[in-house]
Amino acid sequence: MSAIFSPPKMPSLPPIQPLPTPPSTEVSAEEKQRIASEQAAIERKRKGRKSTILTGSLTPEAEAEIEKKTLLGS
């Protein structure tokens, strides 16, 4: 059967197009100021959230859990 039908031929590949030029990385003074203000706001929010957490790992309840005796060691 393979003698009757010829195998399909691959079409030629399209030509390779050159890469586009990358955008400039220069940042204007206004952009630098905007970025700095955004970063400052993020830092303020991060510090503000930490101050609302009132519990930590140094509470007496956490220390009590460490001092519990187990049946395995006695």
C-alpha cells in the first residue's frame, strides 16, 4: 500500500523575523518620586500591621506547652 501513496511533504518554514527593540529603561524624576512614595506607603502599611498583633511565641501559654510531660519519657 505504501507504494501507491506518497508521503505528505512538509511546507517550507516562514522566514525568521528580527526581534523588536527593547523599550528604554530610563526612568524620569517624576517616576522615581512616584515609585519612592509607593515603596514608603508599603513600608508604612507593613509596620502598621505588625503593631496590631498582640500575641507572640513568648507568652506563658506557649512556655507551658513546652514543659508538659509525656508518657514516653517517664
